Amino acid sequence: MGQVKLYLDEDIPIGIELALKSRGYDVVSTRKMHNLGATDNKQLEFAVSEGGCIVTRNAKDFILLAKVYWKQQRSHHGIILTRKVDVSVLVHALAVFIHSKALEEVNNQTWWI
């Protein structure tokens, strides 16, 4: 059982990445990977290629992408949807998520935090 790796979409504050990394979690962001401005589909494809579960506030578009992936029988490593919340609240919620989920549990699933 491996630990969930996170890929943060560009709408997630940079402080989330820094806080999670300082706690030892495997997390990268669109900024760090130079993917700012890429389409949602490209962001999800990148997350898949890196083995990451994408974290985004863009629920509308990523719910649609999850449906497309399901219909096309394509796999992804999870989609975590969130609303705009305080950085400390989201850091805590993501840490709890990482500790409570196995990689196999998040594959092809969409989660609300």
C-alpha cells in the first residue's frame, strides 16, 4: 500500500504545496511543473503520467472529465475537489486524506474535501 501522491491544480494556493511538502508528503503543483495555463484535460493527463491524484477547485470541469475518462475506460489516479477554504484547513484535510486512503482506493474515484 503506497502513499497517495498529490498534483495541485493552478487554482490551489502555493501555500498548500509548501505546507504539505514540509510535512513530508509527495506533492507537486502546476506552478512547479511549469504547467500553468494548460487545459484541464492536459492537467489530468499530466497527473496520470506522474501517478498523482489531482487536487482542484474546478469541480464543474473535472467532474465532466471524470465522466469522459469513465466512458472511455481510461484510468486516472483520483480527483480531489475542494472549495475555497483557509490554507490550514485544506492542508489538514489533505493530510487526513493521504493517511486514510490507499493508492488503490483513489484510482478512478472523485472525492470532495
